Amino acid sequence: MSMTTSASVPAGSGRATLGEETVTDRLVDANQQYAAAFSDPGMDARPVLRVAVVACMDARLDLHAALGLELGDCHTIRNAGGVVTDDVIRSLTISQRALGTRSVVLIHHTNCGLESITEEFRHDLEMEVGQRPAWAVEAFRDVDQDVRQSMQRVRTSPFLLHTGDVRGFVFDVKSGLLREIDPA
């Protein structure tokens, strides 16, 4: 079964549907086909390459393909912007202390949605739902500087054992290339 891209799914209101079938229904159907041919690879939860990759959740980033990774090679932690938040530090701490990772790769990207919103987003949500979110939006204007900030958050966390191999990159969504960011 081939999946359509978001560009070919008609925009609608409310529930994401494709005819009578929802997008979630298609995902569950695809899983049934996947599971029919699945065999346990016999892997451990410890990543073979001992690396954790923190990246944006943007659908244009196919991290495994872009980095030449295979199943079991790394831990992948994704959120809006690929920002190092308290929850990312929590995941990295578990990744390092319980599952043996030693390196951290941070990947932001060009044309990120977090560059077009502000912390005012939280205020708008509060006005709409009557409750202010406890989390920060972590919006930014300069992707390079945000990568530097994320690298600094990892390097200075008291919970992480391995902060010597922390590198940050910006993925260009037009070319597919990574550009390394100097932490200085």
C-alpha cells in the first residue's frame, strides 16, 4: 500500500479523512501489512552506534535516510523545533545512563515553523481555552543561534554523563544537506 503525501490529501475541517477512511485507519491498515511480514530482529534497546539524535518533528525530515541510519542504530527524539527542553534532557538522560549512548546530534532545519510564531502563541491559547500552557513555545528567529543554545543546554546539563561529543546541525529542506554549527 502506498501512502499519499500531505500535499495530495485534501484539506478539510475536523477529522482527517480520505473518503470514508480516516488517515489513522490507513496507518492501522499499513501496520497490519507490515506486521504480516515482520520478524523480530532480535535487537536490544541499546542503539548500536551509541548515539541519540534530537531533531524537529517536521515531516520533511527523513532522519534515517538523511543520516544513513538503519533500524537499531540510534535513539531518535523529536519535538517542535528540535529544541532541547526539560523533556529532551529527560530522554537523553535515560538514553545515556540506562541505554549506553555517548554522542548527541542535534538537528534543526531551514524554514522551521517555530521561526514564524512567537511566545504570544501561549497567550492566544490561554484566551481560547481558558488555561495558559505550562510549556514554553521555544520559538526562535535565528536557527543557528537556537542550535547553539540547544548544544549549550546539553553540554551543561548535570544529568548527562557524556557531553564531550555534542554536535549541532541545520538541515536544508531544499538540498537535503546538513550544515554544521560552530558552538562558539
